[in-house]
Amino acid sequence: MEFPLPEAARRYVAAHLHDDPAHLALQARRHPHLPVPELVRQIQARQKARIKLPTWADNQELIFPPALSVEQASSERTATYKAGLVAGASQLADLTGGFGADAAHFAAVVSQVDYVERDAKLAAVVAYNLQQLGIANVTTHATDAAAFLKASGQHYDWLFLDPARRDQRGGKTFRLADCEPDVPRLLPLLLRHAPRILLKTSPMLDIELAIQELKHVRRLWVIAVDNEVKEVLYELGEEPAIDPERLAVNLRRDGSQQDFRLNRAREARAVARYAEAQQYLYEPNAAILKAGAFKSIGTAFELLKLHQHSHLYTSQELRADFPGRIFRILATEKADGPSLKAHLGPEGRAHVTTRNFPESVADFRRRTGIREGGDIYLFATTDLRGRLVVLVCEKVAAPIPA
């Protein structure tokens, strides 16, 4: 790919930025003087970046790599959060640079960043993009992590790694040892070059297994964006650790965030109390559940659990600061269509969640005929006595952040 793009190519990308890439590819013969297949890949990558990296997607000066690199890149929101964890450091090396989103955000809070990427073409694109973004304190290196550290002899405040999460056949991996680079194997080398390592993993990787594999986890963060877990971060240090602190973080659409701290010892000591549904229903955000807070979240907010395996909580008095969704319970019904539809409008719409329930949401909708939408929320679950019930709820408005 030539960069910067020639003016005619830039005009083509700008004109077709919102068009169907497959349709554009079929019309390539209409533009014989343009490298349409490559420009279509640019458009496709920008479209994938529009939600994760909107500032970059709108920047016509940037060159985009293949879409997979964009898919694996951090979003602006998660990259900004990670940068806050290392703010004030003098030197950081991003050893798995990729599209450069994390390196660019680290550069805003760290004096000097070394970007390391084994794909020389991708590294060249990132070097060009950083120049267009006016970021001058990042040095790019086209090599792999181990070779770079062995050759440099440099000592850093932080090392950052985001191992590739796909195997050679394109499948997803579930253990750190199956990722590239193999961080558990490289750990002695990494710790010789920095006292602190920040490791990003896919939420699909098992947290407990990762702690066992790494042995040096000081603390970890489960990061969700708008209640969808996006990544798990681990801070590794020189001393082995057994029970690191966990912080479940939900970055919300309004710019606020919900945090909840726990570790395995506190979770094990927590004693869940159970009750039938009371006035309010609480659903923890996804980061809390991924972090493993199944009992301690209830004790922290003095809530009662509906069932051991439901992970839904209730109370008579409102706990407005609960880190998750809060609902007012209007009725408890049997899990059949007629009794539920009496609570719905003439269009028979409601939002449906199933927890510890033998049907999926799709199966529940097919059986009951209830369509998506409206202001009513239905929670199909199992109660304290083992009965299948549906809680008919309305959402409690979130408090305005202070």
C-alpha cells in the first residue's frame, strides 16, 4: 500500500466510506486507474474502527492495516483506561504493538514509548500514522518481543503485551501458553527488563488458570464497556503472588464508571443470604461476574440472593449505588405466555433475560410469543424453592454521577 494515499484514492475512500465493501469490489472495473481491492480493504477496516476508534476512523490522513489488526486493537475507551494505569512512567515498551492504538495512548502519559511489532509492513504503517497524529515520543521497531529485549539491553518502568489470541488455523485460544508470544515462558526475560508488566488478554481466557500460569500477578482488572467485557488486564511483578486483588470496571456510555474490588479470600469468606423476590432486583454488571464476585457483591451491598446459581439479587430498600442494572419488581409470574402478556402493552413487547433457566431467550420468545422492545423487563429464573418464575420489572433510572 502506497502512503500517503494519492488524491484520487483519498477521494474514493471518502466517497464510499459508508458503502458495502462487497458491492464496491464488484464495481472495481469502473475505476481502472485505482487499486480498488486495496482501497476497499481500507474502507472495510475504517468501518470496523468506527465504533472502537472513532477519532482514527474519521482521520483521512491515516492508513489502515488489514481488518484483523483493527479487530484486535484496543478501543479508545479501554486504551485510555490502560494509559491511566501507567501514567507518569518515564519509559514503556509495547512489545506486541499491532495497530498502535495502545502505544499512541501510552505516549500521552509516558515520556518515551518503544513500539515493537514483528510484522514489518504493519510497523511501517503505524510509524506513518503516528507521524500524522503528531506523536513524536514513540519509536517503532520491526522485530519480535524476545529479540528486541535481548538486543536492546534497555530497562523500562513498564512492559506491555497483548498476545495474539488466535491459533494458526484462525481458532480462538483459551490458555496463555497457547498465545503468541508465550508470556509464561518469556516471564524471566521480561522481568529482567522491567519491574512491572501490564498484560492484556481476551476475556475468553480463564482468569484462574492465567493466575496459576503466571504466578506473579499482583492485581488484575476486568474491563467492560457498556456492560460487555472487552479485556482482562494483569499487573505482573518480580515477587510471586497467590491471591491478587481484582477490580471489576464497567466503563459506561455517559462517561462514568462502576468499580468493585474483591479477591478470592474475601469471596470465599462471604456468606450469601437468600430470599424470595422483594421490591427491587439487581443484576451485577458483566465485569463483576467475570471477576468471580458471586457472593461478595451481595454482602457488600446488603442484598439477598434469589438462588445459588442465578446471580440475581433483591432487597426491600433501594441500593442506588449498586454497580449494575437495577429494577423495580412489579410482579412474580409463572413462566407461561398468558399470565405474562397481561403485563405488556397491546404489541406484547418486553426485554427478556434468562438466568438459571432451562430456556434460552430465543426459545422463551418462541414459546411465549413475546417480542423485543417496550418498557417492561422480564427475568426468567429459578427461585429459592426451585420453581421456574418470571419477574416482571421496570428499570430504575441510574443516579446522575456526582
